[in-house]
Amino acid sequence: MQVDLQNQGTKLQIKQNIDQAYITMLNAQKRYSATLAQTNALERSFKAAESRYNAGASNFVDYNLAKTNLDRAKSNLIVAKYDYIFRIKILDFYQNKPIEF
């Protein structure tokens, strides 16, 4: 009787862990998509700032700020991408799939 209750509790805990891993993976996917869109927008913004700076219509501070924002977005994109991949691999583990990179 006690063993059956422990087994049921363990199965419930595993199911909750899998459900949470799935939700976390979905959130990581959304964060990656949003960061990708932000990076693309900042890429266009930087190109415009670079053109203005090269034409003499803007100063170095504005150019440098656009470059810094783009670099930060690219860094965030890398973090978001690998967090998403990691979350997928956690689900693969729960599904007994081989973990490959």
C-alpha cells in the first residue's frame, strides 16, 4: 500500500516536471523569437545610423549608441538561442531520445 502511494507520487512528480519543462521550453521559444525580431530591428536601425554618420548628418555618440544596442541584442540572441536548445534537450531527455548536439 505504502509503496503504491510512493509510486503514484513519483509518477505525479515526474509528470509535473515534464509539464513544467514543456512550458519553460515554450517560453524560451517565445523569448528567442522576440529577441530575433529585436535584433533584426536594431540591425536596420544601426545601418540607418551608420549611413547618417558616414554622410555627416549624425554624431559619433548616436552611431556608437546604435552599435552598442545592436551588440547587446546579438549577445542576448545567443543566450536566448542556447537556452531554447537546452530546453529542447531537457524534453528529449524525458522522452528517452538520444541527446545530440
